[in-house]
Amino acid sequence: MQQQPLFIQLLERLINQKLQQFVATELTRDNLDKMHHVIKTTVFDVFSKCEFDLTEKSKLYVASRLFRGLTFNAKEDMLTEHAHARHINIKELPDNDLNTLKQLMGAAAMEEEIEEELKRRVR
């Protein structure tokens, strides 16, 4: 039996395809803005086609976390300083959204942060 790809894997694959246009470009703040826009637009578009709904903050959280996960051949300091790297505080997201994201983001870098926040809320 073939295992189905995880939601996050499909989302990351789609974003990677769309970011290919930046492979041969210089890493500038303007290009970082454009990359963030591609990620944000893709995240919002994908979630708009789902049968469930997430708040805008939750979608921005996902886009921000995916943006921060980009690697740039030893230029990550540019990314860290970039305005879009400052993500939505996970404490601002509603419980329903966090539970949905926990299911969707299995095996993603943000999975642990989501689980920790859900545990914190039940304490």
C-alpha cells in the first residue's frame, strides 16, 4: 500500500515550484519581499480551497513559518533580519486552528511549536 503524501509535503512542493523563479536572482530585500508574497499567496490560495476555514492570523502564521524555513547559502542572517521573518505569535491563534494545523503540519518544522502551545493551554 502506497502512503499518501502529507498535506505539508504537498504545500511545500507547490511553494518550491513557485519559488524556482528566484533561483538565479540576487538575494535582495526586494526579492525577499517577492518570495514572501509568493509563499503567502500560495498558503492563502491553498487554504481557501479547503473544506475547513482558518483565521487570517493562522494562515499568516503558516506563511511566516514557511518563509523562515527558507535557506539561502549562508545568507540566513538577511532572512532573520527581514520583517516577514517575524511571525505571528502562536499564542494569538485560536484552539480550533491549532488543532487543525497540528493535523496538517505533521512532520513540519512548526509541528513541535504547535504541540507545545496546545499542551500549554491545557495546563
